[in-house]
Amino acid sequence: MQDGLDGPQVRSLLNAVRGGEVHTGDEGPQLFTLRPPPAGRISVEAHDFRRPDRLGKEALRAIQTIQQRLAQELGQRLTGCLGSLVEFPAQSMEQTTWADYSDQLPRLTSFVLFRSKGFDTPFFFNLPPKVFYAMLDRLLGGGDRSDLVIPKREPTSIEKQIRAMLLKHMAEALTAAWSVLPTPGFQDESKVESDPKMAPGLAPNEVVVEVTFAFRMSGREGEVSLAIPIRALEPHLDGLVEVLSGGSGRLPDASQKRRLDQRLRTISVEGTAVLGATNITLGDLQSMAVGDVLELDQEQPSFTVGGGADWPMHVGNRGDRRIVRLGSST
């Protein structure tokens, strides 16, 4: 069958359109094909060629599990530091370009790079003034209902020291969250940019995973964001999916172990009983025939399972069958 329209078919289709036999109005998606699918089974999905998805579903689930761990670690560490309940639930995660991510950030913020020798490129973290000054106010003794003043200026030297302490907790939380991989810990760069455009970034069309965390603390609310370049994740995706299979990131519980043990008990393996061994020449092998008797040089009977462990055995008879009794495994 041909895969395209020939000349007469094209002219026939054009005449049908001009004659009104084929409706071209906006009546929803239209599908032109030589092999029409059954009615009701047409599925048309939008595809953004400018921002294609680079990660599969399993990889996204694994990364989502890591981000949930990061949210828990960061909340616990800052709760102990600030003396107030702090929550950082993961709010959204999407694949976007570096240009789209950086363009939406405010010009006056705290933009920091977290580096680890286990990743080719850094992770980018944005700490907005609304969140930073809320934590600063809490550290300096502000109440839950006190008016929050957000200055439109660069942080002072004292504020920068406090910010460095908070970012250290963020680096420790990142290290703990990504501890499922054998990668070194994260460290933040000493220089924090207030304008994301001034920070060393990526190519405009490079794809990143943008993770948004909600910030909640004693009535204060806000958002922080983390951008992870796909280029940094790609070498570790197989390991992530393997370690965090199913997206749980936890060891199997007792019931899962019992089910696995029951399934393993029904699997068949090949066992081989070796009665002895000897060496023969190729000439003897070529002249060997049915009924020949071989003298064994080494009479050390053993039982092997799948070419693995050997058990010494004792050979005997039971009726018309040969039987073996196994000893200790070697």
C-alpha cells in the first residue's frame, strides 16, 4: 500500500474541498490519514516543540521523591534554627528552559548556586526577600503578627551573615536529600547575587527542572524555587530510578519481604551431582564409544547449584535410584 497521495488523489481531494464536500470549519481537531482509525479513538495531544519534555515518568517520580525529602529536611533544620514550625512542602515541578525560569525571577532577590563534585553543573536556588526577611524577623525576636518590613535595598553585612547561615542549612538539606546517590555534599558559593541576570547561568534554551516550594511559618507564607539542569541529572537517572524504584525510596517492609520470599521459593534452579573427575587425551576422546569404562583419578563427589556453591556429598542407592546426601556448603 502506498504511503502518500498520488496526483489524481490530490486533485480529487482539492475538488472535494472546493465543492463543499469536505468541511474545513473550526469543528475541532481534524486528522488526515490513509488509514482512518475507528470512530471515537482519535487522540490529539498538544506538543510544545520549544519546551520539549526530556525526562520520562519514572525519572520524574524519582526526582519528585528527592524533592519531598528535601522539603522535609529543610523544614526540620529551619524549625530547629528559628524556634518555630517551618514547612516547605513541594508545590510544583515542571520542565522549562533556563530563559523562562530566570526571566520570571525578581530583580532584587537572593540567588545562590549550590555546587557538588558529583554533578556537572550547579543547582540554582532563589530565596525571595519576602521569605528571607520573614525568617530574619523571626530570628531577631519578631512576633507571629508583627508587621513585616521588606526593604528595597541590598542586604546589610549583618543580614548577609544571617543569610549565609540559612543557606548553609539549605546546603545540608540538599546533601541529605541526595544521599541516595554516592555524590559529595553540596556547598553554596560565597557570593550571592541579588540580580539573577548577573549570576553565571546556562544557555537560554537549556532545559531545567523547576521545583517550587511553599514557605509556611507562623502565618507567614511565600515561595522559594530550585532549578536543576537536566544536564546535571542525566548521568544519574538510571541510578535514581533503580534506587527509588516505585517512587517510594524506602526499603521493603516485612510483608513485601514475605511475598518476595514466597516467590523465590517457587523458582527452579539446576543442580549437578559430580561423582568424580579424570583427564583423558583427545585421541581417547575421539575413540570413545558406548560401553567404555573410565577410571576416575579423583573421587570427590560434590553437588553444585547453578555453577555456584559446592556441597560435598555421599553417594548411595535407594531401590533402583542413586541418591546423594549433602554435607556442609563450601
